[in-house]
Amino acid sequence: MGIDPENITDSLCTTEKNISLEMPLGENGEMIMMDIFRNPNVENADEEMVHSDSLQTEISRSFQLLNDREKETTCYFF
């Protein structure tokens, strides 16, 4: 193949092993790797999406109660 066996050995020795973010950690596996990288100061994206969807639904329902002029005025205000 034209590849030096020493180069293959070096490549195999220097290649890092892939690690799963769901790899159990600790003696009993009570944590996973992702727990280490999780930022407790950031809101969960799923919760934000649910809140946004809920808010959009409520606004749509409220707009159904308004006449055209009230809708237009509200849109200009916001």
C-alpha cells in the first residue's frame, strides 16, 4: 500500500478515544459526563420554547376578541 508500518503504529497510538457525553461517571455511575458540562445558570431551552409557544397562543386568542381597529392599534403600540 505504500504506507510505512511505523506511521500506522504512531497514528494508532496518538489517536484519542471518543468519549460519549452519556458515559457514566463516579463509582456507582450516579452522574454522566454531560452533568459536568451543564451550566446551572442557563435556562433550559425546552422550557423557553414551551413558554414562547404558550405566549403566542395566548396572544392569538386575545387578538380574536379585538376588532380590526383595535388589532391595528395594538400592533402599532408593540
